[in-house]
Amino acid sequence: MKQFDAIIIGSGQGGTPLAKKLASEGWKTALIEKQYAGGTCVNIGCTPTKTMIASAKVAYTVAHAGKWGVEVGEGSLNLSAVLARKRKVVESFRSSSQEGLEKKENLTLIWGEASFTDKKTINVVLNSGEEETITSEKIFIDVGTRATIPEIEGLKEVNYLTATTLMELEEVPAHLLILGGGYIGLEFGQMYRRFGSRVTILEHHERFLPKEDEDIAAEVLSFLGAEEIEVITHAEATRFVRKEKDIIATIKVKEKERIINCSHILVSAGRTPNTDTLNLKAAGVKVDKRGFIKVNEKLETSAAGIFAIGDVKGGPAFTHISYNDYIILYENLVKGGNRTVKNRLVPYTVFSDPQLGRVGITEQDAIKNKLNIKVATLPMTHVARAIETGDTRGLMKAVVEADTGKILGVAIVGQEGGEIMSVLQMAMAGNITWIEIKDMIFAHPLYAEALNNLFKQLETDK
């Protein structure tokens, strides 16, 4: 049995930098990975999707080139080239990640599937078919999630797609039906509409994007509608039947039955943690009813010395949260810090076109919590940069504390919405008030310059 100072299960965006950092500190470290270096983000998440979204945006821009006074011939999509470019980018990121791990001193990269035999011991079924047992006082779980497949009659018989398998499909679906109106479904829906598919998105909530304010959700729904993407709310798929090349979907919409004929189905109905093969019970690690690992504010599980990183613990399922988890663990365990996940700002960007970037609380959350707030909004039709570049879809919105001027939350729908949001995230982190931003000098004519005008909306009632 090999003894290590740390064992990390999974080479995601938290596990990989943690492994390298601990090894740099002289810890004898083992990193177990069963498939690809880089985790979900590099291999089946952020990197491939955003690469393909970029291709979809080019297709959209070319199709609308006349708007900018540019005449082009009738364009066509080369899906094989799109997929080849995506694979090249993924392989570049993946190989770079693997190479960095393999070259790291004090770090042993083990290819195989891990499971606990007790609180400190891991059995690894190696990809070669052999087995290896290793042990450590510190174990970190970073195994991520996979697509949740709902129990719907006939779904398993109609060759459904997930986000992973759709990105390997060598044809453009004639009619893509998406189960789930969340951010993943939204991004894929717009991407494949631009590739040429007819797209229908089913959202089971009564309102589209219920976690966003109504005006923000309405703005997103507006530009999706302009591209003829159908979004059906309060909808639930109840049955699927294959009929030659078509799939007959029975949908319940507000208790009324509707039939939709489609060619392909994308299941985007949430994520399931990859904890079922870890034998967590042997280690005394508790999970919730969905299988997500329970952790305290310092990311430690119910078993002392065992920690969880990233999506597998539930909560905000973003790559940048996994990376921040790594920072918290490193600071606490190596540098003697006392960092926690409490009160950290959680930004995110939906990579629709235009983007939706958000950080902090929404207006509806502030009202629910009876906070004394002011709200500033500015449509992109009033933003010089948006007018000049020819895309005025979207709006800027900020929620501020009425008494102190502190910025509580921001949502930006527009080109580079995530970048603009990040400017205000830094203001929030630095306790810069809206009053200071209102008169701040920004380079002209940036999108960020419009923050002057956004916050001037609050002057009259300050």
C-alpha cells in the first residue's frame, strides 16, 4: 500500500491546481483520473461549447452582414470543420493540462477509477485492468457531475442526446427539442438554431429563467424569439415514440396535452453527481438525497480529513467556483488560513448572444428580503458603443442599497455582458459605491462608459 500526503480524486478545475500546488509545497501527492485530464470544463463543458458558440456567432453575423453594409454570398455551414476546430482546441487544452501534471515533481498521476475502502484508503481499478491501493490522511474529491436523465416513457428508446453527445453529432438536427430551459439548454438552443436547426425549448417552471428578474428574463426571451426559437413554459414531456426518422413527443403544457414532432432530443434537465461509484459509505462521507456531498463552510465532509471540491458538492456549478474552492483549501491547509465559502461573490455568465452576466442579488431577491434598495436600468439602445457596433439588444441593471450606495447586484444583457458585469463585481468587492462610479472616468467609447449613465438614473431620488 502506497502512502501519500494527499490524494485527489478527479483532475477538474479544482483538483488539478490543488494537486500541483500541494506538490510544489513538498506534499507527496496522488491525482486519480479515470478518463481525461482537465475535467468537465476542458473536455465536455466550457471549452468545447464556447468554441462551437463562437462558430455559431460567425454564422449569425455572416447571415446578417447586410445590416453593416457588407454584401456576402449565400453562406453555408461546414459542421465537420466546426467539430474539427472544437476537437483541436479541446485536445490542446487537455494535453497541456496532462503534460503539466506529468512533469510535476512530487505528483503521481494515476489513471483509473477510485473507490473508498475506509476513511483513509482508496482502491483504484487501473485503466490497465490491474488494481492499486493507496492511503492518505488528506483526501479531496473532485469528480464532478453528469447529465441527469429523467424517467420519461420512451425516452431511452429514442436515442436522446446530452450536451456531451450532441457536440459529437455529425449532422445538424432538423428539429431539436430541448428538455430544460436552463443556461445549458439556452446556449445549445441558440447555437443549433444558428447552425440551421428548428429549436423548441421546454421549461417546466411557469416563467422562463425564474432565478432572474422578470425584465432580464424577458430581454433574453425577446432575442431568442427574434431568432425563432420557441420556448414553452410550464411544460413537461410525458412520452416519446420513434416513428421512422421522427420522434413524436407528448407534452403537457399547463395541464393540456400537446404533440410535437422532432428529429432529435437534447436532455438538459439538471446534473447528477458522480458519487455513486465512490463507496462513500465506507469513508463515512454523507451525501444529500440527490447524491451531492455535504460539506461545511471550509469544504470538509462529514469525515475528518476528506474534502469535496466543485460541482460534486452541489451549490453554484461553475468552473470558477471549483477553482476558488481550491484556493480556500490551499490557504487553509498549507498557509494556516481561515477562509470559508461564506459571503463569496458568485458571478456567472450565460454565453448566449448577447451574453447575460450577473453577480450579487436580484431585485426580486431584495424585495423578498425587504431590503431598502434603488434600482437603475439602462437599455442598450442608449449605449453609444452598442449603437456604433450595430447591436442594441439587451439592458444594464443594478440593484443598490438606498442608504449607503453600496452595489448589491448587477445583471448585464448585452455584447460582452460578462466583461461589463466583472467591472461592477470588482467595485462590489472594493466597496466602491454607485455614486463614485457615476462620475468615474472610463475610456470612450467602451460599453463600461455607459455605467456613468446607468447610475445617473439614481441621481434624482438619491
